[in-house]
Amino acid sequence: MKEKTFLMIPGPTPVPQSVLQASARHPIGHRSPEFSQILREVFLDLKEIFQTKNPVFVYAASGTGAMCGALENVLNPGDRVLCLVIGNFGERWVKIAKSRGAMVEVLQADPGEVIHPKDLESMLQKFPDTKAVTLTHSETSTGAANDVKSLCAIIQKSGALAIVDGITSLCAMPCKMDEWGIDILVSGSQKGFMLPPGLAFLSASKKAMEAREKCLYPSFYFDFLAHQKALEKNTTPYTPAVNLVFGLHEALKLLKEEGIEKINARHKRFALSLRQAIRAMGLELFVKEDKNASFAITSILPPSGIDVPSIRRVLKEDFDVLVANGQNALENKIFRIGTLGYVCERDLISAVAALEATLYKLGHSFALGSGVKTLIQNLKNT
Amino acid sequence: MKEKTFLMIPGPTPVPQSVLQASARHPIGHRSPEFSQILREVFLDLKEIFQTKNPVFVYAASGTGAMCGALENVLNPGDRVLCLVIGNFGERWVKIAKSRGAMVEVLQADPGEVIHPKDLESMLQKFPDTKAVTLTHSETSTGAANDVKSLCAIIQKSGALAIVDGITSLCAMPCKMDEWGIDILVSGSQKGFMLPPGLAFLSASKKAMEAREKCLYPSFYFDFLAHQKALEKNTTPYTPAVNLVFGLHEALKLLKEEGIEKINARHKRFALSLRQAIRAMGLELFVKEDKNASFAITSILPPSGIDVPSIRRVLKEDFDVLVANGQNALENKIFRIGTLGYVCERDLISAVAALEATLYKLGHSFALGSGVKTLIQNLKNT
């Protein structure tokens, strides 16, 4: 039943019908007063989600575009950059920084683990000329989440720029740009924002804007200054993705209705309850400790004797639930369940029930019903 | 009647209902076999529109993004670039080239005029170390169109890369990438492709791919190599704008049904007939000679005593037709009517009739009916 496939992956995430409908309107002139009014509201609402007083730029791009924008506005060849890597998306910062000719130092955690504040402190002592530190909040490839608040406090003390990938964390986890001292925060539309992919968001602090002034070859397409100048007039420097912005306008209304605190709490409750349910089914979590777990995505090891492709195939073919495989070295080693964005309790309960049915079909020995039971209990009590 | 507003601007252009509907489907996994199948067909069909054997990359970006991609894959700081400028979008190439530290030479034509092949020859003789020449096919800001075929023949002889902005020309005018020796050709979704904005397209010749190999700081997001590698596996290196790709898939079916030759012919017939109708109403065209005119966009001088804002206001408020103002120095000096993309004869006739009614209301003295009459005659005879 192809049309019924339900996405429990870390993006694209499910999109509300009203958002899809808004994005299917006939386009209007992107320099018209009507469109400027929409952008005005969008720019305002995004600041609430980012928890910042800084402007938030809207790019026609995917999240990687905003990551490029983050580095291509502040780095010059030869600048030292420290990349905190806990998985593939942390590694992406390394590649982008290298593409700009930066001197890249890497502080790496084992897959499933996170960066320890003390290790960051040591690295910054070793390399006091570090201009920028990149970090991933929720690492989609492993399901681990860094303690951004503690790490950014250390980075701020060093004077370096704190550049945070909030692509799958925004909405799913508290991420307080101004309070935590994040200098550049990026995200993407197909995640907690409940939109299809194609928009990326970036907010830059005053310190980051000052670094932009000293950038020799700033990105033209992602240029902070061009976007800031346009934003002040409620427009964009280049043609915006008009229909996706219609969708964003609608999605932000829904997000405001629920409120960022409640949205954060829902994601936490879902992710932690799911983790308990997984344990109850006798499966092992890839991120061992709940305190290191992302609330956007949960990575699970298959039981011995059953392989990941079989689990994903049965889930999709028999139950129309799409979950993600591991990436690169983790391919076929883990599978990942997204609980990000437009996901309700029924979706989560259905997914766990379908996973139970799948494991049962594939011969995993466990107390049938234990997953759903544990999930329901945890959802009630947390 | 806000909902009835009809776009006769150079983009966004009207979008067929079936394309809007396709783009309002629930997103699917962008690494799923179903989505790869869609991309496979899209990549194949785009080559027909670009008239090339080279792969065509699909970016989640607006047209300016692809222009950045074009230069950010081949230029190194200090490289000499010759920019042929006939308006604002030609000027954009200058800005992007400078943002990469290139030495930029400019060959400029007066607004409304085009580049003469002999002037290009002289410039290339003066600067034999020119690495790349940028040119605009259809210059949206003035309505003039360069003779890309002749210009590219000269560029090819010089050994430089011929980099063409086909953003508003593709579909509207013949643009034969391989036959004419275009090394990099870019376009955008919200133009002849009958889609909302948010996708950009780029094709690179073998010579351009070789230049990429020597690029010191290639763009990460728009990287030719990353996109080529992904394309060979019917995927994209970073998350594609899934729903816009659904729309593109549908739009390419419609374009194939009509056929590129017929689509080109329709745009030519519409633009040249419109030009005759404008003359019949006693108005002056900004691009004097038909041989220099774009078939995507027609720029018109207001009659003396009537200003551009009044014409645009009455057209929009009373007749729900949106036409474009001039840009920058041409603001309020000209108005521009787009005949690009999903425009049928009825739309064109309606627009001219509405323009007649507008001019009549505003007191322009002319033979009422002459515009529509001339248009109908020309549409029949051409």
C-alpha cells in the first residue's frame, strides 16, 4: 500500500495536510506586498523557534546549504577550525571547512558517544588560535546528542565562534541560541519544522556578523550581509522558494499554537518512552545512556540472528512504516526510528506495534506486547 | 480579487494544476528506490531540454545558486573572467566572479541592446588569458537576448569556458548546449519549467569538469563532482527538495508531450505577436529590434503622461493581471510582460485586452481594439 507509507525517518518527516495545501497554492510575485507580509511574519516567528533576537535567514537550499553558509561567511584560508565529530554530520563540517582551505583539528567521539566538555577544554588550550568550533546538536547518523549548552559555554570563554548544526535538533530539543552563546545556528525545513525539504535557516550573532566583515571570499548565495539587508525590507536577496515559504508560514502557525516548550516536551516524552519500549522488547539501543540520546532519532541494534534489511523490509512491506538504515560504517548495523516533527502518540504506538509484529514474524524471542505496554505506561507517566 | 491574480511576470510563472498537485503529495524517503526512479527520469528528461549529452544537476536553490555553482567550481583567485553585461543579471555574474577573487573584465552594452560579436572578439584578443566568459541569454531586466550561438562560437575559438545564464531563456528560446559549445548552462524552476521557485539546474561540459579538477576551493554545496557521483546512482549528494522534484517530474512530462521545438515556437510566436500589438497601441518597445528581443519577457515604455506605477496598479487592481516594473535604474521607466512558461493564447489575449482597458482608463489616446486586433492577426499568421 504505497500511498500509506508512513515516515518514521529523521527527515523528510510527515507534513500536515494544511501545510501541503498551503504550499500547493498558485505562486504569487515574490516582490509583491502580499509576499513581503508573509515573509515578515515568517522572519518574526522563526526567531521564537531559534530563541534569539538575531535575525534568521531563510535560504532556498537544504540544510547542508546553510552549513556551507555558516562557514563560507566567516572562514579564510588558513584559519584554524576545531570540529567536534560524533558522526557523519559532524564529519560534514570537516569537509566544508577543508573546502575553504581551513586548518582543521578534529575532536572525535566513538559512534553513539558524545563530546566531553573536558576534552573540548584541552583541545582549546592546545590550539588557542582556534577561530571557530563546529558541533552537531542531534547527530542523525548515530542518535546521540551533544550537550550544546555546556560545550558552547567553553567555546565562548575561548573567544572562538560556536557554530551549531541544529538541523534535526530544533523543535525536538531545547536549543537556546542567545542564552547558550551560539554564534551561528542552522536548521532545515524537513525536520522539526514539519515541511518538505528545500528551505534552510541560519541565524548569526553579532560576533559572527563581525567575522563576516573580515571574510575574503564570502559566499555570494548564502551571504549574511545580503540576506540581512534584504530581511530588513521583508524580502530575500534572490528568488525565495515561494511555495515552500507558503508552507512554512502555515507550519509556523501550528508550531506557535503548540508552543516551543510543549513541542520540546513532546519530543522528549516520545523519544524516552520509545527507548524504554525498545529495551522491553529485548533490543539494545546504540546510544547507551538516555542522557546522551537525541529526542529526534533513536538508533537500535537488531537482535542477534535477524538482520537490519529484513526488519526494514517487513516494516515497510507489511506495515507501511519506513524507518532508516544506518549510514556508512553503520549500514545494516543499526536501524533508526525518527520521532521528529508532525508525529502524534498514535503514530508512535503504531510504529512500536508494527515493530513488535515485525520482530515476531522474523523469529525474535520476546514477550509479545511488552513494547506497546511499556510505551503506553511511559507515555502516561512522563 | 486577490485569488484571481494572473502572473505575467518573468517568474514565478503560472504553474499547471497537475504540477501543484504533484508537489503537494506527502513527502517520501529521499533515499528510497521510489524516489530514485523519479530522479532517474528527471535527470534523463532534463538533458533533452538542455539539448546536451552532459548530465544536468538538480540543486535545491534558486537560479542564483546555480550561477554561483557555475563559477565556484571553476575559478581560482586571480583568474581572468570576461563578463558580457547587458543588464542586471549580467551584472550578477560580475559580482559572483569578484566574490571569488577573480580579475573581472566587463564588456557592456547599453540597456536594451546586446553584445556584438566583433566587440567580444576584440576583448578576447586584448585579454588572451581569459579563463571564462559569462553571458546572459535572455536578460530579464531589459528584455534583450544575446545571440548565444555566435558568441559561444567565438569563445570556443579562444579556448575560454563559455558560461551561459539560461535562467529565463530555456524553453522560451532555442538553446542548444552541445551544438553551440556552451560549457556551463544554468536555469531555474520558476521560469520555462512551469514550477514554483526553489530548484536550479546546471549542466557542465567535459571541459568545465576538467576545470573543476583544478579548482582550489570548489563550492561544497554546488560541487560538480559530488553531484555527478550522486547522479550516476540516481540520487543527490544532499537532501533534494523532494516535493519540488515531484512537481518537476510532472512538469517535464508536460514539456515532453508538447516537445521542445514546439515550446520554443510557441514562445517566439507569443513574444513577436505581443511586440506587434504593443506597437499597434502606440507604445514603444524598450528593445527596438525584434532580432534582439527575448521571447520570455517584453519591456515596454509607458506613453508620455502616464506613469508605470499607474499602469501596473490598474492592471492588477481592476484586471487581476500582474506585470513587472523595471529594475534599478529602469524602475518606473519601463514595465515588463512575461510570456514565459505555462501561458496559453487566451492568457496572452486577455493580458493585451486588459492593457488596452488600462491605457484607455488612464487617458492614453489610441485606436481602442488595435492591440487585440493586431495580436489576433499575428498569432494566426506566425
